[in-house]
Amino acid sequence: MNYKALVTAELDRKKLEEAFAGRVDFFYGGYAIDRNVWSHDKLKKEVENTDVLICEYDTVTRDIIEAANKLKIIICCRGGVKTVIDLDAAMEKGIIVCNNIGRNAGAVTDMVMGYILDLTRNITKTSNMIFSKELTYENSTKPNEYKDTVWGLDNDSPLIKYRGKSIKHMTLGIIGYGHAGKKLAKKANAFGMRILTYDPYSDFEGKPGFVQNVSWNEILTESDIISLHCVLTPQTKNMFSKSEFEKMKKNAIFINTARGELVVEEDLVEALNSDKLASAALDVTIKEPIPSDSILLNAKNLIITPHIAGSSDDVQICGTEMTIKSLKDFIEGKKPHNCVVYI
């Protein structure tokens, strides 16, 4: 008898069904159909006679789990599942829970490298100045004076005023050496950057020779660029405040694609506006969507994007592959891949 699987996550249906042809009957709903998350009551009703739940944005509460009399495994297509699945209830009922941790690490770290190149070469800054007509023919100091450099060569020309920095030989400090941290280290190394990491919880056995694990003080004081890739816990909340920014190199760059609550936003704004930091990039903020009166909007040399670092076309591919691996392990009686709860 085939397993019945309810899928509310955005995955590659063709690959999923081909992998389990004749073994699993898949049914789709919620976000998988129209990118609208089902209500609590709707999910509770639909999961009652389901063996497998493959979800992403749904909140799977205790009463939903208790109503799911046939449910054997939940595969959540996200990294962190504690906020969306009642793990205690799942454990009490003997339901396996898996996640897809690291599925978007490639996408996130691509974005970080984009930020690094953008901020060191003034890409967004000068583009915005052109569109706002600050950098135009009429405002140029000596336009058309030179055949091959028509923007001019004097000290106020873009060639001089917005001269960038090569990231080769710059020091990148990666805080959090998990899936994303490791991918970022490899990508940055390809650009010739020096890589420092700080993670008191990571096993650095087998790390590449180009990665140097250092103390908290060393990563703050030696890094030209710092990028956050750690989870939010009571210990990491507000881990970057005034004292940390003051220890950083003058004209350093700060990047956060992890969680907004890791940073005291008022202190970041102060560090930017006082020219302590050269620039910063945030893909996450404490309040999302960001309110129009956010103090962050008063900062200079700051790029903010709307929590899209982990959103690229390959994330669905990676998520599908991880889900297939976990479900295949379960069906074959093995401990599933990326298991969070296993009875």
C-alpha cells in the first residue's frame, strides 16, 4: 500500500513523483498550489489521513499533530523548524521531523559576494547618483575633455572620487561557520581574500587550509569585511552593538543576511553616519517588512534588500533533492537525512 503524502511546499513535482513512483501518492495544497498558506483549520483537516507531510511555511501546532492519526514523518523545507513545528508534540507522538538545512546556502552566499563587490566598487551608489541626476553631463566638472575618459580626470571626477578597492588580499571575517559560512569561505577564497572565522559551536576538523579560526576579538579587529551567518539565540541576540562596531577597523564593511535581531540597529546607524564603518548591507531587519519610519532609512552608505538573499531558482532544486533523500531514507527504514526529531 502506497504512502499518502501531502505537499504544501514549493518543490519540483516531476522529480518528486518520479523518485517515488509506485510507492507514494502525492497530493498538493496551500502554498504548493497558489502560494497562499493554508489556514490552521484547513491544514488540520487535510493532514488527518496523511502519512507524510512536506511543508514549508505552514505552522504545525500541537493540535494539528495530535489530529494527524496516521502521520509518520514531517519534512519541513526550511532550515530552522522550531518556530513552525511543535517538536515536543511530534516527539511525544513518535513522528519523525526533518529539515532542509543549508538548501539556500548557495543563494545566500552569492548575495553576500554581490554585496561585497557592490560596496567595495560603489556600484549601487554611483548608479543611484546617475538616476538622481547627480552624475550627469551638466554636473560633470570637466566633461568630454578626454577621448577615452569623458567623465574627467580631476579629483571630483567619478574616476577618482569613487575609486573602488580590490577585494584581493582583503580580510573577510565570517561569523558562523555552518553551511553558508563554509560556502562563503570557498567563494571568497577564489577572489584571493584572507578568510577568518569565528564559531564556538562548529567542528573545524577537516576545514580547508585557507580558513583560519580566530577569537572574537581577533575577528572584530582584523577583518576588513564582516559577514554574519549565525542563528538567533538568546546568546546571539544583539551580538553586534556599539562596543563591537567600535572594535572593528575604521572603514570596515558590515553585512548581515542572517537575522535582524543579531544587530542593534541604532548602533549600526551611528557607526555608519559617524564614518566609523565605510558601509553596510542588510538583507534582514528587526521588523519585516521594514517600516517607513525605520531608523535604518536615515543611515548613509547602507544597502537594504527585502530578505531575498535566500531566494534563487536553485533553492527549489536543492530543497527537492534534500526532501527526496529524507523521504527515501524513511521508506527504506533508515534514519532520514537532516533529522531533527527521530524516535
